[in-house]
Amino acid sequence: MSIIEIKNLTKIYDGSTVEVRAVDHIDLSFEQGEFTAVVGPSGSGKTTFLNMLGGLDAPTEGEVIIDNVDIWQLNSRKRIDFRLHNIGFVFQAYNLLPVLTAKENVELIMELQRRPKEERTERALSLLEAVGLGDRVDSRPSKLSGGQQQRVAVARALASRPKFILADEPTANLDSKSTENLLDIMENLNKEENITFIFSTHDARVMKKARRIVTLEDGKILSDEIKQP
Amino acid sequence: MNSNLKLAWRNLWRNRGRTLITVASVFFGVLLSTVMSSMQEGSYSSMIDNVVRFYSGYMQIHHENYWEDKTINNTFVVNDSLLEIIQNDPYITNYTPRLETFALASSEDKTRGSMVIGIDPERENSVTQLKKWINKGEYLKLRDDGVLLGYDLAKYIDLDVGDTLVLVGQGYHGISAFGKYPVRGILKFASPDLNRQTVYMELSNAQRLYGTGNRLTAMVLMIESQDMLNRAMKSLKKKLFPPYSVMSWSEMSPEILQLIEGDRAGAAMTKGILYLLVGFGIFGTVMMMVLERRRELGVLVAIGMQKGKLALILFYETILIGLIGVLAGFAGSVPVIAYFFNHPIVLSGSAAETMIQMGLEPLMYFSWAPEVFYVQVITVFAMTVVVAFYPVSKAFGLKVHEALRA
């Protein structure tokens, strides 16, 4: 059963002389537990597509329906709240809060959800353990390597118990060992806990792990390939 | 600690040097404006105090027409009920009666116009410390038939202690007024005007000279302090009816009040510029804090932080900078002002001479009044609150996808 339905999704940027169709009439759906890579050359519309899917950038046209809710029909306040409870984000540049420790970064999202303190602490610790950072819970981001920071970012994305995780080029800033490590963690979470991952990438190693590859070009779907197990 | 506050506090110290410089600018802003206000208000209080204690008192009761037409015909009788009102008034701490008019003061060869002031010697001294200006001879006693002369007047008409002064003038309702009086003492005031023209005599002598019976031109009233003047005026005005009227020192000497108001306006502009500099200092820091964290702010909203909560955190950050600076400025100004309050600056040179000529003590006083402190603290803090609306507006106007690309 689909957890995300995308219908006729379009994004047009009005340039000074010519309009740019960053995403052009895309229809797509995602099932629970998918491990999908959205790929394509630079400027193909991957990030814009993911931003609209995550409720961050408004489409010019079309619908994004998540669990029967058209997120672009919600007002800004409700959409932020929807993101908080339903979507986890992992960014290319990690984007952890530098003034918070790894544990506090993970707890923050649960605090926004007004979860009890005990639950927040317990879950933050167990998620950091799961991403292999059980011994770095009190470290601030500046004391962690890029790969470790991205693993904290994954733990933060998982903390809110989202329906799916959107990751925009999550391995772009990582070395090969860290990339391998992160992909293993994401793949395990996907397989063992049936967590849905949708990520944009250029990275061949990521594409190799993905079980579905959606290729975009000029804002349109060039191919949608599901790998056979 | 509240999580928003905790986050704001930590964010504040991300760039410790910048935050400290901004806090220091607020600190010096508050310190300078407080010390400046204290010095200003201290000088005004000293000026008012000098005017009031030197001659006019805080308030005076006159005949209702006297101030418009200062003749001896516009005098009033002090009856028991008026005395009762004065003595029972909760604000009045002291009073002294006066009969003031003009006369020609003559010696054997010379004559000059003079201001004759009939006084109760003891009461007058307790209000204006007249006795301290005696330069030669002695002060008047009760029922004394002698006079005290201003220094320059005595010099001009060539009279000394023990000589006889002749006064010629017009008395109550046009009667002739003349008399001769032994000179008991010479007064040397700081004010050249008073030296040039004053003749003090015992009140009953003056009343006899001018044929006024027990009439006065003024009853000079003292109260505890300037702060109580408005209340005291209101209280007395309720009890006095024509032909009496009451005036405050500021109504009698509006030029002093205008001088103070003019000076206050000038100082307000200086302080305004100081506040503006401090305000721009805070604004610059806050603007940097917001701009350099644009992506981070975008991430926070992306992961689910409401813009209102983000705005509150940014608001707290600005307020904390202001609060630390304001409290430090307040704490720093207290000992400075306490010291100068107890040790006024002694002026020297031409500044001191000018003040002495104006009849003022050559000292720069400082005020310890609460408003000296809280007005600056509130003003600078209010400015911080205004500046804090900049990050708030930025938080509410944040476009997440654009911020993420920053």
C-alpha cells in the first residue's frame, strides 16, 4: 500500500527571460519499507522534487499525498507540524546544531513533539547506539567526524518515528569508509525496522544499495526501476 | 531551565568575543548615560536648592495681585487662620514672613535706590541662613532698630557699621515713608545684584516705616524637598482662598526652570545619540547572528520547529545580550555614582568663579534619585526589545528551501 502519492507534481521557476521547469508533471508513489534512490545529473530537479515531497518548497501544480493528507493543502503551521510527526530529514551538510551534544541534537526533535524527558533520553541513547555512537553521546558536532555527524543526523531523523526519511545527497561529503558505514546503517534500519528511505544521490555506491532507482532528467522521470532481490 | 532559554543562552556564546563586545557596548551605554544623568540631575537639584534656600523658598504666599503689580498696596494680613493653615500643613517644614519694597537709601552725600526687606531675623536665618553672609558688624536681633546693608550699596553710599542710613520712600496707600537707622552689619553676598541693592531690617520696623500695620508682601514657605513640591502646592491651593495666592519657586523664577529644561533637552539629544550607537551595536550583532545561521534556522523549521518557537529563541538571544549589558551597566554605575554622590567634584578656575558669582557653590553634585538609574536601564532595555523584533521578523519570514541553500 502506498504511503506517498505524488500526482502531477510541477515546479516552475519564473526566470527573467525564460521560465524553468525544475519538476515537470511527475506522478509517482512510494510503498512502506522502500529504499529508493532518486538519481539524475545536476539540475535534473532531484532536490526540488525532494523539497516538495518533504513540504519544504511549494509546487506550482500537483499534489503530494502522504497517508491520505495532501500536505500542500495544509497551512504553514500545520505543515510544519506534519513534518515533525511524519518526515525525517537527513541533509548533505549534516546540519546539526553546533551548541548541542549528539544526544541533545537527537532529543531536540522529540522535545518539539513534547515527548516526556525519560522517553526522549532513552530513545536518543538507543538510536545513537544503533548508529554506532553510543560512546559519543555527549560530544558536540565539532568534536565528531563528518561520518559521525551524518550518523547523528540519521539518528535525529529517526527520533520522531517518521513515516519515511528524506535524505538529500547524504553521502556527498563523506569518505568511502564513512559512506559504507552510513549505508549499512540505513540499509539495516530499512530491512529490520521497515523504515522507508528516499534519497537523492550521485553516488554509485548508494545506487548499488538502493532497491528502487528513480531517474530524473530535466524535471521528468526518465526511468523508474525496481531491482529484483 | 526552559529549553528555549537554554538554546538561546548557548547560541549566545557561540561567538564569545562578539557577544562580549556587544555586551560591553550596552554596559558602557548604560554606565555613561546613568552617570551623565546623575550629574545633570545633581546639578539641577543643587541649582534649585540654591535658589530656594538662598532667597525664594519653595513656595510663597502673596496677595493675589502682588505678582502682577508688586506694590506695597498689594499686601496681606497674616491672621490666625492663615497661620494655622501654614503651621498645620503636613508638607511645610518652615516659614518666614517678609515685607519687601523699594526706597531711596541715603547717607550724608549719596543716595541710591534700594530694595528694603523687612524680616523676622531668626526665622529668616533658619530658612535662608542670612547670617552667614555677614561680612562686618553683627546680625539683627529681635526688635532691632538697625539695618543690614549689601556690601556694594554700603560702599557706594559710603556707610559703615555704626553709621546712620536714611530711607525715603512711599508707604502704604501713598503715605510718605522715611526714617533713619543705624547700620548693624554689612552683608557680602555671592550675588552682585543683592550686594548692590539690599537693605534688611526687622519686620516690625519695616511695617512701621511703610505704615502697613501687620501686613506682608510674602510668606516664604519651605518643604522637605523638591520632590514634594507638586503635592505641597496642591494641598495649599485647596486651603487658600482670595486674597491669598500661592506660587512655587518655578512660577516665580521661570528662567531657572527654562534653563533646566533647555539643558535637559540638550542632554537628551546627547543621550539619544549614545542610545542610538548602542542600539546599532546590538542590531549589528543580531543581524550577523541571524544571517550567518540562516541555513541552521532553515533546518530547524524543516525538521519541525514552529516559526514562533524559533522567533522566541532568537528573541531571547537578543534580550539576553541586552539584559546582561544593562544589569552590568547598572551594577557598574552604582559604585561610581555612590562615590561622587558622597564626594562631589570640586570645581576650580573660571568655572568655580562663575558659579560663585551666580551665588552657587563651586561643586558638581551627583543625584542618587532612583529615576537616574531606572530611566537609563529601561530605555536601553526597551531599545534591545525593539532590536529583538528584527530576528523575530526574520524567523517568521523564513523561506525554508531558500534558507537550506544558504
